Amino acid sequence: MTILLSASGFEIAQQLGQYPLLDDGSLEANQERQVQFKGFINNQEVISSTYTVSTDCCHINLVSGTVELTL
């Protein structure tokens, strides 16, 4: 699962070091799912983290997982 970012959106994410994993349209209401983030530099995986997220009627909630990763 990957959300699409525009070229400018991806550039902003890189500058801020903040990469969105999900958006409101990623999951249906009242679900819980594991999501894995993987970061790459020059096509080599340099970081990985697993998250559990849930949804209600209109919000995405972090159930577990580290929100700040450091290389």
C-alpha cells in the first residue's frame, strides 16, 4: 500500500523528513490493519518499521508503532 504524492508533495516530504503512510481514502471505515514503512536510498532499503492503524467513520488512528524513526 502506497499513497501517491505529487512530485512537489514528495519533495516537501523529503525536505521535512515526514512521509505520510496513509490518507483518508486508504482504508474503509472500522478497520484495523498493519502497515509497513520501508525507506530506500539508491534502491537499497535503509529503514523499516511496522505500524498498526485503525479507522472509525472518518479518522485514521495509530494503534502501535514508532512515529519518529532515525537512520
